[in-house]
Amino acid sequence: MRVTTPITVGACIGIRETLAANRPGASNHDHYPLNQYAGKNFFDGENYRVAIDRLDGGYHAAMDLIEWMQDYCDQEREQARNLCLFTDKWITRLKQQSSLVSYHTTKRAQLDVVRIPKQLAELKESNCDEIQKVIDKYRNRVNDIYINERFRPGRKHRRTSEFKKLFKTAHASLSEVANQLETLRSLHKKAREALRTAESACEILHLDPTATDKQLTRADDVKERKRESLNDIDEKISEMKVKYKSAQKIYRKRATEIFRQCESVEEERLDHIRETLLDFLETMDTSKYSNKVEQIFTDIKDKVTKQQNSFDDRVFWAKSYGIENKLTKSLTLASNGDDAENDSIIIESRANKKKIDHETEKNDRRQSVVERVADDEEASAAINSTIPAKTKVKRTKSITNTDKKTTTEPSTINNTVLNQV
């Protein structure tokens, strides 16, 4: 005789979960009930319902997965928003710094670096959009698989009614035989009690000296009838057990076929979870943005290296406050970014003021030179009136050379004036 290994629910969910669900003093702090089918045989009674409950229970597991993914996505979006707020806060703070200490290329370099978190937040936000697509895809699939219950809140698998009907039909013949067998067992119990009562009555009569032969004979007949009835019930029970075994074999075969269909549906559910997890992991993996992140930092580094110039900043500061020197004359300031307009306004105002001062100084120098030349001419005229002609000619030449030297070297006078200033 071929021995078949029964399918147990414990084999489906795992021995560890089975022991945990049935351990003494176990309590459930979540909203999930304990597994009432743990350790029971699938083919006993209506334990086929475990397959139905597994189909319907998949909805709660799917919603937990969706809720977890959505929470993760929301956390990432919150981080992106915080990075944007952080960036805006510090951009505003840097712009409010005093132009006395924060200016020109160094300030623009700081602003460029402060804007990095916002660029990273944009990448994170883009990643969240991809995660949301995975969540929406799985949610739509779950909504297609699980439909609303008609007479109670909640959802059930769209094929739950189909499988439930198949299991009930397959179990109907076995259930009928099982009910008949249970009825016979109940009758057997009553017949056995009746036989015991008849045997007790017969024994009492045989011990009673006043009992007649007719009474004894009647008591014996009753006892025999009760015994025959019990034997008939025993025979029927034996026959019904044979029928039950036959019906049970048929039911096992049909239930196994239906269970295989349930397994194919369960396999689809598990494959969907596997596919969703892989898609989610793919979107969670931020290494795909490594090139963009590297490019962001590379661009900022190059920008700071090439455009930030402390020497230019010092020259800009000096020109902004009218401090001219030889160092600043050979430099050309470059303006860029947010500070370019302010820098140009300051330089232009300072340049106009210096231009006016320069024109005033130039006119003063010219007037001073003219007055000095006039004084020299008057002095030379007085000398010419008192010296001989030969000496007069030489003196005039000497004075003329001196005057020429004085008039042809204005740079010396200009330097003297600038040093005095």
C-alpha cells in the first residue's frame, strides 16, 4: 500500500513560524491574528480554507509593502525639501553679509558651494519620482488582483470565490460520507448504552428468585436484539469507513489539483513581490547618479579654482574705496554672477569721483607750473639788467635750460603732488 505524506500548514509557513505561533504565552501586539491552521492537516475537515485565507491575506502583506515603500519615498522627499530650505537659508545669509568683508570672487565662490545641496536635492527628487513609479505600478497591480468584498469591508482575491466553490464541491462527497459516519457512531454509542441497560436488567432478573421464566426469556430476547442492533451498526460503520476512505482518496486528488491552481496564483503573487523589490532596489541604488554627482563637484571645484582670486578681490576692494596704488593700475577686474552689478556700480561711482579729482589736480598742477615759470622769467629779467652782455647771454641760456627742464619733467611734480596727497 502506497503511503502518502499529508500536506501540513506548518510545512507551508515554516517550522519556526509554527513554533512561534503555538508557543506558550505567545501574544500578538500587532493587528494580525495568530495562524489558526498551524500544525493542522490540509485534508482534514475544512482545512482547505487555509488556501483561501492565504489568497485573501496576501492583500494585507501587499499593503504593508506599499506602505513601507511610500514611507521611504516620503522620507527621501522630506530630505530633499530640507536640503532646499537649508540652501535657501544660507544663500540669504551670505547675501546679507557685509560687503566690507564678503565681496567679489570669494563671495561668488561661497555662493556656488552653498548651492551644491540644492543640486543634490534635485537628484534626490528625481530619484523619488522613479521610486513613486514603482510604487504606483505595484499598487495598480494589487488593486487589479484584489477586489472589494460585497457584504463586508475589506478586499479579497478576485479568484477567491472560484477556488472556494471548487473546494466545497470536492469536499461535498467526503463531507456527506463523514456526516453519515458520524451519525452511525452516534447510533453506535446509543446502541451500546442500550445493550448495557438490557444486560443489567437481564442480570437483575436472573438474580431475582421471584422472576418467572417468561420474564427471563423476554429479558434475554431484549438483550439479544440490542446486541444484534449494535452489531448491525458496527457493520455499517465498517462499510462507511471503507466509503470514507474511498471518498477521502477522491477528495485528496481533487483538492490537490485545486491546490496546485492556488499555488500558481500564489506563485504569481510572490513573483510580483520579487519583481517589485528588485525594481525598488534599482531605484534605491543612487550609484547611477554618481557621474552626475561627480560632475557637480568637479564643475564647482574648477569654478572656484579658476574664478576665485584673492588678488583680484583685494584690488576690487581697494578700487571700491578709492585706494589707488601702482599695484592696481595694471589689473583689469572681471565681474560675474550676482555681485557683478553691485561691483560695477561701486567701481563706476568711485571712478567718476576719481576722474573729477584727477582733473582738479591736473588743473592745479598746470596753474602751479605756469606761476613758477612766470616767477622765473621776472627774476631773469632783473638779472639781465645788471650783468654784462656775455654773461647775460650765458645766464639766459642757463635759465632757459633750467626752465626747459622744469617744464619738460612734469612727472616729478606729479609724483610730488601724489605723494603729498
